[in-house]
Amino acid sequence: MARTSDRLSHYLNDLDNDSRPFGVAPLRHYPVSKPLYSPRVPRSSFSSAGSPPPSEASTRSSASRSSYQSDASSRRSSASTTSSAPSIPPWQLPDLNQQLAMAVDYDRGYDLPCEHTFNGCRYRFHPEYHQEWIAHGISHFLNNPLPTKLICTICDVEFDSASHGDTRSNYEARMHHIGQHFYENRTLDPNARPATHTRPDYFLLEHLNRTGIIDDAHYYALVNPSERPACEGLQRNGFVTPEQRERREREERQSHRPHNQAREDRHRRKEGKPKSGKGKSTYPAEKSRHYDTYVYR
């Protein structure tokens, strides 16, 4: 009996020294920010996009297994402000194993990354916390209205708020569509690259630039990506120098000036050219005909 108690104490001590969140198996992806309380994510890493700061993992007592479980359940209940319990994504049909494993988070072969990586966000969510994933994406708009038109970051499907009723429903429908892509491309290969958004949503980027969330320089860099290293003295396509602009304006003014025939004639005389319309013919003169005179006798 004493040996069993020692093994239990040793097991609980190992759990206390484990840096992973409670119930999370080793993942093939980058550290996933569960419902925003993972001890792997420091407080300073949270962006100003409106996401709540992670709460510190409470100290688990190794004296009693019941106290450990009650502490874990209390942390789970206060982990997220969006939903009190994880739920199966709407694009994924639940099976028996998933229903039995809803209390723990294990590697399902994919996760849900935030698409605002261009602003430095690296959050990734377990599929069970898809509602937090959507709420986190909305928080990046900083209380500004959501875009009225969006496009999938993986395929060419567009989402217009006119067909979904409002901008919130339109945004959620788009995120569910993107989540379906991640689910279909799931894999348990430990060497596989983590799921990412393959391309930016240019409608979303234009909306962020229009609302002032990203500046013009950042916006143009995102919509015109280049692998060339940055260097000085480069201008975007279509740039007009001040000299070119001045020459164009001067030519524009001259094109609207009335024609002066007298001045044109003076220029022609200076150049040794005849006046316009009065020059000598360049064709040789036609020989005059001479008729013989016959004298009739």
C-alpha cells in the first residue's frame, strides 16, 4: 500500500513539473494558446487586439487527487469568456472517441491558426475552441465594423454580407469554411508543417487599411509582396519624378494655347523655309507646245 502511495505521489509531482497545460498531449504544431490560459504563453506576448490576458496556472496540490481534479476543473471553467466548455467544430462530425475525449485536448492532426500573422499574432487554437478562435479574430478589428466582403484564405470562395444577413454572420461563415479546409488537410505526421493561411484576404487588408489598423506602407507591402531584400532609392511602379511632372504640365499648357500663324511664318523665315501655302512647286514645269504653221497656196 505504501509503495502504491509513493508511486501516486511521484506521478503527481511529475505533473506539477510538466510545462504543458493540463490534459494536453504533445503536439506536432507550435504551442497552441488554448482558451487563453496556457502557461507557455507569457503575458507580454498578448497583442493589443483585445484578447484577454492568460491567467496563471493555479498551484496543484499533490496531497489529494480530488483537490487536483477540482482545481483543474475550476481553471477550465474560467478559461474563456466566450464559452464555458469546448465544443466540437460545426464542420467536424463527432465520433465516440471525440465525445469521450471532450474533457481533454489531444492532437487531432490540425489546429486553427490566427490569420493576422502580418500583425505579429502567432496564436493557434485547438479545434474544440473554434468559438474562441473566431472571437479572437474579431478582436483584431479593435471595435471597428467588420468587413462587408471577404474571401477564403485557401480557395477562391467569396463571402458577401448581403447574402448572409449581416457582417458578423458573414465573418463566422467564412471562418467555418476555413476551418473545414484545415480539418480536411489534417495529418498526424510529426514532420508535417503546421497549417497556415496560404494567402492573404485582400478584402480584409483593404478594410484594415481603410479603418487605420494598418498604415499605407504596411498595406502596400502586403498586397505587393516581394522576396527581394529592401534597398534605398526604389519607387513603386508608376512613380513620376518632379521633373517629369513639370514637363507634362508644360506640354499640357502648350497644347491648349491658340495657334499663331504669324509667329509660325517668322520661324519659317528664320529657318530659310517658304511660307506655308506659298512655296514654289517642286514639279518640273511642263513644256509649252509649239504648232507648225502651214501656208496654203
